[in-house]
Amino acid sequence: MQIDSRAAWLVIGSNSNPGDADPLAGRCPYWHDRFTAALPAPQDDSGCKSFSHSHVMPFGRRRATSMPPKNHCHPQPCDYQSQKAIARTFSDFARLGFSGGGRLHQVSDQPPQMHLSQHVLQPEESPMTERSLKNKVAVIAGGGKNLGALVAHQFVDAGARGIAIHYNSDSSRSDAERTAAELRAKGADATLFQGNLAVVENNAKLFEQAKAHFGQVDIAINTAGVVIKKPILEITEADYDKSFDANAKAAFFFIQQAGRNLTDGGNIVTIVSSLLAAYTPFYAIYPGSKAAVEHYTRAASKEFGERGISVNAIGPGPMDTSFFYGQEQPDAVAYHKSAAALSKYSKTGLTDIQDISPIVKFLVTDGWWITGQTIFANGGYTTR
């Protein structure tokens, strides 16, 4: 949507009366001035008779809900409802962007006959309204099997046109090839990329290959990781490096490349672990290395938010996959199968990949408003 200077003046004009058709006009000259900082600059000050640039702050540098300074040059106060309405419109303009191509026109006593809701707040015009997976492209680390493969299938079933499947080793090749073939049979396109994502440049190559093939990347999902279960006194430097390389370093540079390559309005989801909230022995470096991702998620969500990109993490409980059973003895398996509050209502007592994939799908569609969060989805296995 293109918004010109004339339409923008409908939002910020302060010469009209509070009772006019435009619900924001005349409500608060202070916010009038704040809006002008985001509009095309006038050729000279004579083009704007109702505000001064002397106290206008850079657009977006202060929260839209902040109060005017005490020495604010306009004595007219803003009531609470006015602040809320203006802040909402400020947010809409920030997402939609501006185009003017000319000077700002003088605000007349008779504002242009346009209604604000017809030109700014129509939901179908917002770039964040499209919340489906139709024609989207996703990169899925660990996408060849287990949760990653299920997520790939659900994305394609919901309309995604392309999936870039990452797998780590030769032992996973056949699974990745089978998943790619299944996706193609459904009418989608799929590519394969093999590489250790703890090698930094492999993350760049993964996204570059996907963009070269599909033309865009909208969604990045990282399901990859390594579990090491050992008492602290037995952990070696090699164990430590392996865990942090796979779970922290690889996750960080995956998020970094996603931030560089995703389209505006995209989504990033990393699978972590509910053990982040557990009080348990022998799992020092697995959740320890995943804990770093929780902070990467918060920081990235703050940095990428201005582009409409959401960044989240999901912490499943122990999942009914080979990833879990390879680390546990039979007595520990029996414990984990009964540890969640809802264990007796699940198929195995463990978290199922079918319990997690809908949450991933939700976060990249209708759940776009959720960002910077680590979501524990574990049937009550842990909580905080």
C-alpha cells in the first residue's frame, strides 16, 4: 500500500476539531509533531503552519505510548483514549511505510474529504494480515526426519510451495531424500542441503542455496541438536564442545543467517528443551547449551522486530523419538513416561511430535504476534 503526504495529514492534522470524521484529528498536537518526523521532509518550513521541528524526535526512537515532555510546547493534554488511538495508528504507519515524493502540504481549515479508516486501518491492506502458509518457503534444519519432517509436511499441506531440508550426516541422507520425495509428490518443491551447522559458513550456504532456488525464504525452523547425558564429573572437553557447538553455536548462526535472509514479516522458531526448567542430574551441558538459545531468541526478536520478523523457541518434553531413547536406560524411560501431569492421556506418556508441530505452525501463522518467547509444551513435565 502506498500512502502519500495528503493521506498522512489526515492522521496528524491538528487544525480540525475533535468531532470531525477523522477520529484522530485535533486530539494531540504533540503526536501530530511526532508523526511528521516520519513523513517526507518539507522543502521549507513555510509548507507546514501547524508544527515546529524544534522538538521532533527521530521516528521510532521512543515508545509510541510515552508521554509528552513536561516542557512540551503545546499545552493541550492527551487523554488516555486519545493516546491509545494515536499509538495504534502510529504502529500501522510504521508497518506500512510512507511514500510521498513531494513536499508536505499546508494543513487547511477544511481537511481533505477522506476518512481515516478508508486509507489506513483497513485490515486487508496490512502487510501482517497474510498469516497463512500459502506460497511460503521454509528452511528446516533437521528437516529430514522426526519433528522436522512432520513440520515440513504440515507446512506443505497448508500451502507452502517450497521446503529446504537440511540434514547433518550421511546416516540421515535416506530419511531426508524420502521426505523430499514425499513433499514433491504433494506438489511442493524441495531441496536438500547436507552440512554441519556448527561450521559457520554452512549456515550461510544453506540460506543462500534456498534463496537461489526458491527466490525467497519466509520461515526458518531449527529442530537440530545433540543430547549428552553424563554426570558433571565425567564430562570431557570434547563432550562440552560437541554440545555447545551443536546446540548453541549452530543455533546462533542459524538465527543470524535467518535474520539476514528472511523476507520481512518472516518467522524463526528454534526447538530447545523443557529441561531448561528441570531440576535434574546428569543433564548439565544439554540444557546448559540450549539455555543460550533462549537469550538469542529474546535478543533477535528485539532486533528483527522492526522488520515484522517473529523469533521464538519451543521447549518440548522428552519426545518419543530415537533422539530420546538413545540416551536413556529403561528405568529412566519409565520415569519420563510418567513424569508429566498429562502423561496418562498421551500415547506413550512422552511428548509426541504431533503435539509440537501444530505449535510451530501456529507461531508462523496466526501466532505471529508472539515473539521473544520460549514456550514449554510438555504436558506439565516442567513449568516455570
